[in-house]
Amino acid sequence: MAEVPVLEMFQQLNADMASVVERVRGSLVQISNGRRGHGAGTIWHPAGLILTNAHVVAGRSSPRVFLPDGETLPARILAADPNLDLAALSVDAEDLPTIELGASRALRAGDFVLALGHPWGVTAAATAGTFIGMNNGLPEMPSHRELMAVSLHLRPGHSGGPLVDVEGRLVGINTMMAGPDVGVAVPVHVVKRFLRDKLSA
């Protein structure tokens, strides 16, 4: 079997990652916190269900959501849990592009991940890194919460955006920085439990 030239291999990897980012951007929204900045959100259901961080919408009774096509809609907060730092929003829309769900528990240390959001106001930006571990004892990670640590740069504006695997499947919701080279996300299995507990009651 002929060896693939290194340059060609990197070009293919670059094209594959760019395609993943482009696909995931369709389910990425921007959320106005009514103050100076914007957070991010992830479209969970085509009928207008959006996931974000509780801290992104804290103190806001009706945040505004900016859809990928440029439309701006008022949102209603369906549920919020500050302890999990998760919030579910609803907008009056149909047929929104959603994101495929992945398996956060299936990630291995060293697996590539990408985080999307709007860091420092740069819309629909992506950053890449690797999965470090789940509740791995980092001093910056709260011991009472189930979180995942990733080796990538999260910045203000990434909060609430999707953390995806190399196939563009949602594995977590970006939530905070834990240092210059470590980001923290809420695992997707925790998000599922949050939605089941809060919205099915």
C-alpha cells in the first residue's frame, strides 16, 4: 500500500475539521445577556429548544436569541439550574437545524474535541484541543459537579456553546475556563438528565 504524503494527510485533516465546524455552526446561536456581552447556545430540538449555561441568562426574564440565519427572537426560560450551570430556552421557531448527540462517557484521554461559541464577540468561532478527563481531580474543578476537562482555550462568549467530537457530535456544553489551557464543559449525559428532570415533570 502506497504511503500517503504527510502534506496530503494534513490537508485532508484540515478539510475534515473545517467541514465539522461548518456543520455544527448551523446549530449554534448567540444569546444576548442584556449587558455588555453575548453567550452561546446550542439548538437541541427543531421546535425551538435551546441549551445554554444558567449563568448566560442569569437575571434575564426574556433573553434574545440570534439564530444562524440572522433572525433575532425573544426566548422564554423553561428551566435553569445554577448548580449544573444549565438552562433550557424556548423560541417560537420550527425546523431549526439541530446537532447530533454524542457519548461523553465514551471519550478517551487524548481524543480531539472542538468548542464553538462567540469568544470576545467573534461570532461562530471554533477552537480545538483534546479531552483530558472526567472529574479528574483538577483543583479548579468543583468536586460536587460532574464535569469534563478539555485542553483548549475557552473565552467569554464560548459559554453555552457546543463541545463536539471529531464527527461533530455533541459531547458537552462549554461552561467555564479553569486556567489558560483548560476548559470545562457539562457532559451531554448530564444535559439529558437535566432536560428529563426539568421538562418532563
